[in-house]
Amino acid sequence: MPSASSAPSSPQIQLIPASVEGALDAAEEAVDLLLDTGRAPGDVLVLTTGEQHPWAAHELSFGDAAYWAQHEAGDDVFYASAADAGRAAVRPVVVVALNGGSDEQAATALPLAMARASALLIVCGDPQRINSVLGAGV
């Protein structure tokens, strides 16, 4: 048997075309669709490369420890900055909103996001940017 069968499987990748300004909205729509089709909220991690998701900004106002405790609990959708992706645990679905940040930040964030997604990676952003970053970063 080929050794590839024993290697961890890569998540399925879904690209959703969106402008930088629309990437967060596209990510929200993807999350809503996932939840509407039966995905458990705790299965989903949302990462942003630009401005933080409003939920994350609000929750961080209560302190870093309380914010990450919600991640540890794993019972709801968790929103984080892509810069913090290394702290996030693996979840079945990771949604990335390329809502800003440099190409270098995106090139770092996408492989990290892929490593955190066990089943599905959804990337919302400019298709040309996604393809160039995924090509360079994976």
C-alpha cells in the first residue's frame, strides 16, 4: 500500500470570492449556512486577517483569559485573529476571512488555518489573492 494512505488527510478547501470589504460578510454567511445545515457551533473556527470580528473584539474586552476559556469550552463558534491561529485547537471547519492584512500575513495564516481544519477549510476573499497565497504557502 502507498504510504500516502497513512498520512493525515487534508481538509476539503472551498473558496468563496469576496472583496476585502466583503470577506467578513461572506464568512458570516458561510457560518450561517454551516449551522443551518446541521454543523455544531463548536465545530467552527473563524479567522480574520484584517480587522477582528466584532464578537472577538467584544469578548477580548473582558480579558484574554476569559476569551480563550470560551475557545477551550468548544461549545460555540469561535472567532480569532489569524495571528492567533497557532493558539487555536483543531476544529472540523475553519473559515478564513481575508478582510485585510498583507499578502505575507495571508500566506502565514492560510497554512495555519489548513492545519487547524480537520474536514473543511473555507476561504473568503479575492480569488487571485487566495490562489497566489495558497500556491506560495502550501
